[in-house]
Amino acid sequence: MLITNGRVVTFGATNRIIENGAVRIEGAHITALGEAAALRAAYPSDEVVDARGQLIMPANICAHTHFYGAFARGMAIPGDPPADFPAILRQLWWNLDKALTMEDVRYSALVLLVDAIKHGTTTLFDHHASPNAIDGSLDAIAEAVEQAGVRACLCYEVTDRDGPERARAGIAENVRFARRLAARPRPQLAASFGLHASLTLSDETLAACAAAGAAVGFHVHAAEGIADQEDSLRKSGKRVVERLHAAGVLGPRSILAHCVHVDAWEMEMLRDTGTWVTHQPRSNMNNAVGVAPVETMLRGGIKVALGNDGFSNNMWAEWKAAYLVHKLWHGDPRRANGYDIIKMAVTHNAELARTFWPQAALGELAPGAFADLILVDYQPFTELNAGNLPWHILFGFEADAITATMSAGRWLMRDRALLTLDEAAIAARARELSAATWQRVVDIAVECTTSEPFHHKAHQAGKPSCALWCIGFICLRRAALKLSDALGLGAREVVAITGAGGKTGALYRLASECLARGQTVIATTTTHMWPPPAGDGWPLLLGSVREQRPRVAQALAAQGRAFVAQGFDASGRLQGIAPGDVAILATLADIVLVEADGARGLWLKAPADHEPAIPPLASVVVHVVGLQVLGRPLDSAVVHRPERVAEVL
């Protein structure tokens, strides 16, 4: 095939613009390019495609994205607007990913693959999460990728935030998919090993991932927000990149997304290990996490590529954001030169793609390169040449200028008509699925963080009051009741929270409300629980309660709150204090909130004989039951110790 009558932009080591040029394609590769007349004479029998004076350019590459986030578009986040990045994770992304079914996974990918083709992006590095649909999720995405005709490097993000079983399942999914491709290579697919972030990985899980994924390389968020650094320092005494390096994660096949909050020593590690960094300015602005020091990284020889973090696959929009945000951030219009943007978005993205598809070049038009290209209907009204092309793209190019997209010699879109995907049918089914997904997100948010209980508080002689956190939240919302008011909490209380999944959300909701009314609050556990999210303002004090008493008092005086625990267990959770030691804490704060039970996140729990670990001084006991259990079989999928529940019923 000859694509003729175009202005050929080659990119590559030496960018050229060939006026009245042509590109010859045979199979998946480019075999020649040059002046149109010469190529037509050399290949008179080839099919001819008239570019009609358009630019013929390499297709775009995205170095970091999230197909799974597609259904977040237009969704109202339940609860109060998130005030910082950890809150965005908790309220949006960690609820959305839990809500996804396997069909949601497939259609989330399909809608963004439609978007990619329309925006001329044919190579993508995806980072996936669906904790309730892990096994086979990468196959579902891979099927969509091959149907679309683009190429993608896929991984599943491993995390401890959904418990050890799902962490192990995430590891297994990465390993299974990588082995599948090794045994039966697919030209449009590649594999990496996904990790969420240092923030949600224990040392044990990080070590297991490092051992399992060393051969393929890793794809992980790093120092995206300051909370990631604070958490890493608290857990390990190391900064994020140091911790990942010590675990064996860095290397020339590893991608660290964001790196907003890295210092000079971390940058040295990234450079010396040949680790890739990806820059996502639109996402960083949206999450208000800061701006990565990419100019410093580039100057120091770090390989910085450009991704979109799940924003639209209009990579030129990402170019423009990168070009502008550094000027604003530094108050200097000289920052982020157009050639810096080209180095990330073109040169480094192409080199990263070549790392995972070594058979031929991507991101350039040259003999032997993959035939991944786009036609761009751009009529410049000033001179366009190889030297000023970056500024024409930054100030002149718009997404609707792309009229055709090709990957591996196959047209995916021509004259703006999609050829491999039915956009209308995909969008219609996605609207049906996303509506159900949004409802599940609301249900999950209610269960985890925003439920208000229907309660019955009956004081009995010598016994604490008891409340049931499970039903009636709609009534309380209509009455505008707060949880602390519904429980009738007074000036000084010790509240023990027991039962099924949702205890931690109840604890933090009560803490927030009590702090808002001027009370001092201590949070603790008598069992095991995850530490408070980094950046949420909770001083974490570990050790003997008696020895920590002065520090607790200081924290309360300074910040009005403190989180007290014995230490960390092997899984990275906090070890609880003795129930009797809660009496010491009760002398220091107005409100002591105690997570006094564990249920592995399940919706109903029957306690063992030694449970729950309620402090003797408790004045209020809140027992949590998940409404989702209603109408479900009482098996181990939803009930902790179903055999004991069966005995009672």
C-alpha cells in the first residue's frame, strides 16, 4: 500500500518533514518513504491511498493509563467532596474498582479503546484494578485490545488494601497473563507486573511481587502524593523510591508513574537503574498533588515518558498540559520547552514501546518500523518545518484533526469512521453497565464510609449501651442526623465497634464528627486494623500505652487526636492494645474509639468464644452488620464463621 500526496512527519532520531511525500506499507511494517512521485514509480502496482495533502505522522503512544476508570466519567462521588488525594482514592477509585464486574472490565476497556483510535493513540500501557473480578481480567482487556486492533501492555495492580487473598490473586493474575503471552505471543499484546503503590503494599507482599515479576518488569505508582512518602517513611524508614529499589522493583523494564515527590537521591536511583518515569500533568492537576520535577529528571538523564492516567487518550491534550503547567508552577514562561515535551511524548514514549515490542520501531516513520500512523487534517497558516513542529502541535493541533488511524498496517479508522469497533453499540451497553456500577459504588460507599445507623440505645444497669450499624440510614439522612447524635454520644465516652465489615468507616466517621464539635479523640484497636491513611492528620503512636501516655497527651494538645496501637504485625496491620489499657486512654481524651473485632471485610460475623475484645470501660457498643447479606446464602463468601451463624438460626 502507498499512502501518497501527504506531508510526511518522520520523528525518530532526526525529524524530517517530506513535502508531497509518501509512505509504503507491506504487512505490519513500513518498507519505504520518500517523495510521492519516486515511490509511485518504484511500486506501480501498489494500492494507492490519497492523503489529500494531510500530514502523515506516527501514531501517538500513552505510557500510563487506566482503562478501568472509564465509568467514573460523569459520576457523582458519594459523600462530601474529597479534600485531598488520599480522600480521592478512598471515595472514588477504591470504591469504583470494587464495583466492577468482568463485563464492566471489558466495556471500560472498549470505550477507551474507541477513544484511543479516534485520538490516534495506538500503543498504551494499562494499569488495571478490579478486586472483585481479578481472575481472567487481563484476558478480558486483552480480547478488547485485539478486537480494537491497537497494542497494549497490560498488568494487574497488586495491593494489600483488599486483604491478603486478593493480593495473592493479583500476583497470580500477573504471573498467569505473562506466562500466557510467553507461551503464545500475540503481536499486539505485552505484559508487565502491576503494583498499586508503596502506600498500599506491606513488606511481605512487596517481596512476593518482586520475586514473581522480576523477569517482566514492574508498573507502579510512586510518590504521586506526599502521603505515599509519609507512609513509606513510617513503615520502612525509607523514601518510596528507596523502598522500591531495596525490594528489587527498579530496572530498565520498570515504569514508575508520577514521581511528583521525589528527592535528588531518589532521582539518582532512577537514573542509575534505567527505570522509566511517566508524567501525567492533567491527573496531577486534577488531584492537586503537585508537579513532578521532570525538567530536572530529563537534564539528569532519567527516561521520562508521557502518560494520561486514565484521562482521555487525546495525547496532544497531555502535551499541552505539560507545556503549560510547569510555566505556571514555577512562575517562569521559559520552563518546559517544546523540545522537552517532544522528548517525553515522542522520543521516550517510542523507546519505552520498543522495550516491550522489540521487533520493530514505534513512534517514528522509517523503513522497518511498525506501520502505526495517523492522517492529520491540519492546514498551517504560518510556516511549518521540522524545527517549529512542536509549537504547531502545542498551539494548533486539535483532536478532531485526526481523520485516519492505522496500527500494524491495518486501518482502524478512515475518514473519521471507526472500522474495528462499533462505537454506538459499545456506548449503549456501557451506559447500561455504568448505571449499575454507579449504584454499586454508592452501596459500597454507604457500607464503608457513609452509613448512618438505625439504633436502639437502652441503658441497663452496669452494661454499656448498644447500637446496630446496619439499617435505617435513609431515615437518618432524611432527619439530617449525625452518627454521633444517633448514638447519643455525650461529653466523655468509650465506644467499642464490633461485628462485620464497615467498622473502620464507622470509627473514622465518629472521629470526624466528634472532632468537629470540639472534642478530643483517641482511636485504637484491641484486635488488628490497618493504620490510618497517610495525610489524614492522625499522629500514630506505637508501643506500650503507659509509656506512650505523655506523647498521647502532647498529640491531643497539638492536634486534638491521636491513634494508639502496640505496633505493626507481619501483614502491615496495627497490633491492638490490651482491652484493659483503654482505661488509661480514657483519662486523656473526651472520646475513645475502639475497633474491637475483626471480620475480614465480610458482611456478617458470628464471634468466637474469645470475641469481641470489648474494653471493660466501654460505655457504648456499636455492632456492625452489612445489609448486603439480606437474601444471600449464609456461606463463607459473605459470613465470617457461617457455621456459628447457622447454630444460632
